[in-house]
Amino acid sequence: MSNHDIKYLKSLQAVRERSQEVYELAQQGKLQHFAFDAAKLAGVADHVVGLVKRDYGSIDQVPMHGRWRSYQIQTPDGTRDLIAEHVAKWRAADVSQWECARRTIDLFMVSVLIDAGAGSQWHYVDVLGRFARTEGLGLAALRMFERGVFSSSPDNPFQVDAAALEQLADGALAEGFQVTADNPLLGCENRAELLRALGRAMQLAPKYFGQGDGQPARPGFLLDYLSCAEEPRAVAVDDIWEVIIDGLAPVWPARSATVLDGVPVLGDVWQCDTLGTGPRSLVPFHKLSQWLTWSLLEVITRLAGLTVTGTEQLTGLPEYRNGGLFVDLGVLTLNESDRRRGLQDAGGVPCFDAGDPVVVEWRAMTVALLDRVAELVRQKCACGNRVEMLLSRVLEAGTWKAGREVAARLRGPSKSPPIDIVSDGTLF
């Protein structure tokens, strides 16, 4: 594989283009593992528009899709915004707005990187209630952040730094996640290694994460790197992507899908048999990297006051809620032979490894189909190009939420997806 191929596969452009190639084959009836019913896409869009009207009234009232939403907790007294509460306390203690943004980026970096599938058995108990899956993982990360688990500074628990992460013990993370024999979390030890790798990666990339003056590297210092641009109030999404995809490259586990000369060079890039063989058949998703980018956008704009351009390059996230929606509503139907194969070692739904051809084709179609749904929603809401970051709003108000609600209706309290992916806690 050439350096040109690697550069391309690391790009946001490649995520959309390679998934589009799979979609074009789907239109010709040439998928290998699913039947595609394009006529049912309109029903998905109608479902999303219905959720937007039910929960927000109009699409322009929908907040951005990102990790911040996990910290807006419903209580008997109303919604509590835990991030806003912390920012208010920090500001009252004379912490600068810029440092508040750094601290929030610190938290979100850790919170997103440990946000791979938790499994249906795990939960997190907090004074605010009982939480599972992504909300539980997010709240657990916040509580550890508050206790200074990720900080090496005795004077400031509210930071994440390389020195603390490199020393993070498996047991510390297991304790923070309340892991027991009766409350198992998929890939807990792998998540701990992921955070240690983050610490090492930041040490290797002072350009992005260093501040000098003897301070340990922090995720939040990426804000200072971005603000050094010629137009400091405007940041290109490509610049944010560079920090994440290059600065965090050493974080990818050695079991990443694409390895050259024994060194993992790409995360979440997989062989897609639908596209044949060779470099042209590799499809990148960079799911957690994009989830992190979506999440940082809100901090960068809302707390740091910067403008971000080029956000239309980001894609929808190929994860089990968005992808599950297309299966549950009949847009995609798994071939019977693959369904039987997936059920051999599973319970009620077929289950496959992350690199299985079924999963790769499913995820590629999810990326492409989310673009189609967003366009249909745009038409149905008659919003033209007025609504900023429409895809982000469609993900937040509609497809992700719809995927969860439909899964709960069809498969009960576990809210399991229609197709399960074996998780080791590090799927990028």
C-alpha cells in the first residue's frame, strides 16, 4: 500500500466516497450480504421527521450530535446539564473561559475513546439514577474526571494529562466503571490500555497536545494549537481532523484492521468483499474519531467561541443504532445464509466480529444511507440550506434515537440491535 493510499484512507473524503461505492452496487442489487429496498427510505425519513416534531418542534431547534448530550440528564425536577454546571462553577472560581473549554475537551477525549459498545449486561449506578450503554459510560467518565483519576496535578483534578494516563491501572478503571462479576463491561482492560496509549500518543505529539512550561500534555491543549491559525476565530474541520487522525494515530491497537510492517497505521479501516480485493476494497469508517470530532465541535464553538468551517465533510456514524434502524425498518435485510451463520454462536440476534464482511457492508451502507435520509429530511422540513449542520441534527434528533426506540419496541429492555458486533472496547 502506497503512502498516497494511506493518506487517502485517513481522510474524511474516503469515508464518504468508499461507502458511496458500496451504495451504488446496492442500487444494482449487487450487495453480498444484504437485500436493499430503496422504497423504504422514505419511511425512515418520515419516522425521523416525526421524532423531530415530537421532541423539538422543528429541525432548527435540535442541538448538535455530540458527547455533550450524554451529560444532559433528565431528573424529576427537569433536565440537568452537568457540563454547564461545571463550567459555571469553574467560572465562579475565576477559571478562564478558555481553560473551561480545555477542561471540557479533556473530559470529552477520554469519554469518547472509551465509548465503544458496553454490552447489554453492564450498568452504572449514580446519585442521578441507573444508566447503561453510552450514557452510563459517559457518566462514569465524568465521575472519574471529578475525582482526579485522569489528572497528575494535586491542585487540579479537572484535567486529563499524559502523566496520569500512562500510569492508569486496569483496576482503577474497573472500579470507576463499577465492574463486578455480576456487572461485566465488555473490554474493560482494553479500554484501560486505550487510555494509556492516549497518554503515550500525547507525549509523542507536543505539536498538538503540549504547552511547555513543564506542564504535562493534555487533550485540551489542542485548542491552543488550533487557535494559532492565521484566522484565529475560524478553524477548518480539516485542522481538527489532522489533530485526531494523526495526533492519535499511536492510540490504535495493534489488532487494528490495517497494519503495515507490523505497525498499525489506520484505525477502523476494513476489507469490504463487496468491492473486491486490494487497496480499492478497503473502506474507512473512523467511527470513534468522527464521534470525537462531532463532540469537540460543540466545545470549540460554544465554549471557546471559535467558528468551524467545512463541517459538511463529516459523515454519519456507522454504529449499531443508526445501522440497526435501517435493518429494523426493512431498508436492509440480512441474507438468510449470513443470518444462520451469525446465530451459530449467539442468542436471539446474529452476531459477527467487527471485521466480518457482513458488518463492513452494513456499516458502509449505513454511512451512505444516512446521507440519503438527511437529504429527505431536508426536503420534508423545507429547510433548504438554512439549518446549520443538518446531518448532525438528523443524527441527534432522529436516526440514533429512532434506532434505540425501535430496538426497544422490538427486543425489549435490552434495546439490543438487530445485528450484534463483538466488542473488545476499542472499535474505532
